[in-house]
Amino acid sequence: MPSINKKLGERILRLRKNKNFRQQKLAELLGIKRPSLSHIEDGTRFVTADELLKLAQIFNTSIDELLNFNKPLELVLSEDKEEEKEPRQKPVEQIRISVPQRNITKFKEVLLYILNKVGAKPNIGETVLYKLLFYIDFDYYERYEEQLIGATYIKNHHGPTPKEFAAIVKKMENKDIIRVKDKYFDYPQTKYLPLREPDLTKLNGQEIELIDEVLNKLSDMNANQISAYAHNDVPWITTETGKVIPYESVFYRTLPYSVRKYEQDI
């Protein structure tokens, strides 16, 4: 399966040719060297958030449209010849991400940490938990390029869903947590309450700091609010419904979602 770098590079190449730009001209508009643009187009270099913004302005589109690989581009930048139209995309094979056994233990302790910190809030049901876990995993990966839990998240209608959640919770139930069927504003809600404190020896200070950041930012949102928030994030936008959300998509985030100061890396 082509990486997000490759798919974005192909999209930029098509737009550049449709606008009759040479590589040198587009590189100058972006403020980069021509070889850097060449690497972007062949999928071997990431595009920074600032470059994404400039590309959207140059090609008179939005960042969302630029990154929505599931939707053919409908821009008319020059004479629209039949052979230049975006070909119909072939079905994309599902990415397989294995979770190391050591991270199963970490999954349990992170879940317990969340439940002990915010699980008693009336808005924290299963749907909100899914999104909190997603942002803990993806924010950590964007900032440190390492996995914290490393769970597999599927793009479903209500937002990213951790594939391993049901199996792990089943093993924890009535030993580490209890499941409670409740209502939140007359809507059915599944809550989880902790039966023990998390084992903090399984988490380092850097991991705890980021988890706290996510909880402080998102744990007051209800299911609808946090789902709507996730639907405007690049990992969601760039993934087909029912498919695994690739971790590398975080490197194309823009504000307010990005948690990494890329100008320092550059």
C-alpha cells in the first residue's frame, strides 16, 4: 500500500503539471530547493504544515481537500483534458499493525490511569474513552516518533476505534475494572470504573506528561463533541472508512491538532 508521503507526492505532482508549473517554479513559491520538491513528489520527504498551507493557497484548494486521498481532485487549473482527470482509485489493502505484547500491559495501565483521573466524569463513556486513547497514542507518536500503546485504530462512523479495546477490557473486567450501563442525557452509555490504581512503574514521566495534556484538553468533551473534533484531524480525513488509521498521518497535521514544533526540527 502506498504511504501517505507517496500519495500526497503524487497528488502534488498532478496539480503541478495541471497548472503547467516546472519544479523550479513551484519550489520557489514554496521557499524550498528544487531537489526538496522532487523528494516530496516521489514520496521520500515529509511536507511540513507551513508547506501544506502554501500548497493549498497555490493550487486554490483547502488542506482538507489536498489530503483527502479518497476523493478525486475536482480542480480546474488549466484546460481539463480527458486524459488528465484523476483515475479511479483502486481498493486499498488494510494496513496490519501488530501490538507488541509489552504494550498490552501498557494499554491496561494507561486505561486505568485515565479512569482514575477522569472516569468518574459523567461524560466519560466508552466512545469518549476511544478518542482519549487515540489522541494519547497519536499525539505521542507525532511528538516523539515512538509508540506509547501502539494500538490499532479503525476509522468508524463515530470516530477512531481501538481494535484491541474489547479483548483487553474483557480480560480486565471484574479484576481491574467494572463495566456499568448508564445513561447520559437519556442516551445509553457504557462506563468503566477502576478497581485499582494504575501501576505507574509501567509508564515513564514523558508518557504521563502527555497523557495529562490530552486529558486536560479533551476529557470535558462529550461523545458528540470529541467525535466532531476527531473528524477534522488529518489522520481521520486521510483514511477510508473501515480502514486502519496510519500513525504516519500525524506528521501532516495542522493547528490546532499538531503537538510538535516542526520549525525546530527544520
